[in-house]
Amino acid sequence: MDALSAFLRQFHRIPASECPYNSDHAFRLSRARLRIDAGLVEVEDFDDQRQGWTAEQVWGELQGLLPLMPTDPVVTHGDFSLDNLFLSQGEVVGCIDVSRVGVADRYQDLSILWNCLGEFGPALQERFLSQYGLTHLEFSKLQFHLMLDELF
């Protein structure tokens, strides 16, 4: 957890002004809407808490969370999951699948890894967030970004 959080802190310290890509929630919502309309959302791959939902149901829930979404822009990986990280001798030495990299709210990355770590129990989720330096989890932002990720 320490290596994961250290790597993500370092990634998030890249100056946003030096990143030419925008991946904020407004941009991602517009892309998600296009994916929904084109029938590209794989609803069978939704997380357990949204099994049986339609893409439109996820979209509706996202819209309900928008007014609660203040942003904290950083350079984000965009799909910061365990599957996209290389570890060696207890350190993160690289990452792949950066097609969604860009300036966005840090919860874009935090929520995806937090969700992955849930498979191993809440203690690891808490350790990761603590080591990252997050003292208070904004659950509505977490849920927003998890639902948004469902549409990709």
C-alpha cells in the first residue's frame, strides 16, 4: 500500500499546467454519453453494487451527484488499477494503459484503486488512503467516479 500511494502521490505532483490533456468529469461525461448512445457500455461488467443496472440508470445517478462535485485537478492516470501497475521488490516501477491520462479530479484515480483494493478488505483501502494523505474520504466523489468508470 505504501508503494502504491507513493507512486500515485508522485504522479499527482506532475504540474497540471504541463499536461496537454483534459480528462475532467465534463469531458468524460460527454464521452460516456456518446458511448451510451452508441450502445458501447458493457453493463454485464458493472461492479457488484450496480449489477442489473442499465447504462441509463448509471447516467441518472451520475447527474444527481454533479452538484456535489467540487474539483481538485491534478494529472491523473485515468485507470489507476492494480492491473495497470508494475511492481518489483515492493516498489511501483511503472504503469501501462495511460490512454485516459489528463487533468482531472484526483478522485478519478483514487476511486479506481480504492475499488480494486476492496477485494482484499477495508483495511487495505484505509491504509492506501492514509498513506496517500487523504484524511477524509468524500464518499459522493468516490461514488461519482466509480459510476463514471462503469461507462468506459
